[in-house]
Amino acid sequence: MTSLKATWIIHSGFILEYNDGNTSVKVVVDPFLQPLGDLKNEWLNKMTDIDLLLLTHGHFDHMGDACEILKKAPNATYVGIYEIYNHISQKCGVNNEGVGMNIGGTWTFKKEGIEIPITMVHSTHSSDVGSPTGFIIRFPGFTVYHPGDTGVFKDMSLFGELYDIKLALLPIGSHFTMGIDEAVMATKLIKPKYVIPMHYNTFPIIEADPYEFKKKVEGETSTEVIVLKPGESYTFKL
């Protein structure tokens, strides 16, 4: 049985595990482990076997734990915009393979006959290193869109048309990203089959009710919203 397991770490951090019964690929996107407190080491130990570490932009709550993770996972490849690639290669003191990309480009990860094209797209945000980005991750038969931190923008509809996005991971916490109403509009533009909300309730300033988001999306679109608690997973059967 082929599956894609999505685990919400906390904030915008996800572990995406693709398994076709023979080969598995484990991808981590934007991990932010500091809010986990005493559980941080437990999560680090879950990442020793990751294949890919994807970093959308250079803010501490998205790439601040990257060096520590790569030291724990020496076989993992890290992927980011070219400036993030340079930053990690120069600052982290690791020997991991890295891939520097830029917006609009695609790099394909290959493992034991599995090919996963990863396309870097723009987002509307800021970044301490390079430009803010998102990722379109095309697992076989199941495309995931992680936009990083962003507001809503009309090109999201183009992403939906180009890549047939099945799962969108959308920020809803406002203040630094889009809030609930903007994320509802983003869902309408992307037209994914599923959405998992993220980037909310980590701090008081980004408090939001994911069930309000779920009610609005499911009342206005055919998209299913899956609300996870930090640490929870959902498995999609492909």
C-alpha cells in the first residue's frame, strides 16, 4: 500500500513520509523545535533518518534548528534558496549534501527508483537570508504545497493548475502571515483536495481557531480540512 504520512511538528514544521511498500522517503520542512521544550531531543531523534530538509526562508522559526538537525542526520540533503544553501554550507560545519535553488526552478530528488520533483515558488513575506519561498513537492501521485510564511496572492491559482495540488499546508495565524479569511481565499485559489492549517497558536500574537477555518473552508469549497494537534499525524492512502 502506498501512503503519504504528514506529521505536524509544531508551527510550520512538518515531516512528510512517502512509502510505496518498498521504498520510503522522509522529508522535513521548516522544523522549529524550540517551542517543544523538553521534547526537543525526542524530535531530533526522529530525524536521524531523514532524506531531505527543506527550508522556505531565513527566519529563526523556520531554519534556526537546521544545523542541529543536519548533524543528527548526516545523510540528509538540505534544500533552500541559493543564499540559504550558502549560509548553511559556510556556517553549520556539516558535510551534508546541499542544493541551492531559486524561484521557479525544479530539482528532482531520486531514491531507489522514486523521483520527487521539488519546485521552488515565491511567497509574500520577508527573510533574513535570501528571499522567502515555498515548495511544491511532487510525490508520486500526491503533490504537497508548503508555501512557507505568506499572504494570499493570485498566483496560487496558477500553482493549482500547474501541479494538481492534493495537500496544501496553509498558515492561518495572521500578523506575520495570512489569517483565516485570507487562507480561505488561498484554498479557493489552489483548489487542493486537503488542507492542514499551520503557523498558529505557537505564540499569543498568532492565536487562531483552526475549527473556524475548517468550518469556513468546508462550507464554501469541496476541500477537506484536517486539523492536527502538534505531534499528530494523518496518513493519506494513495
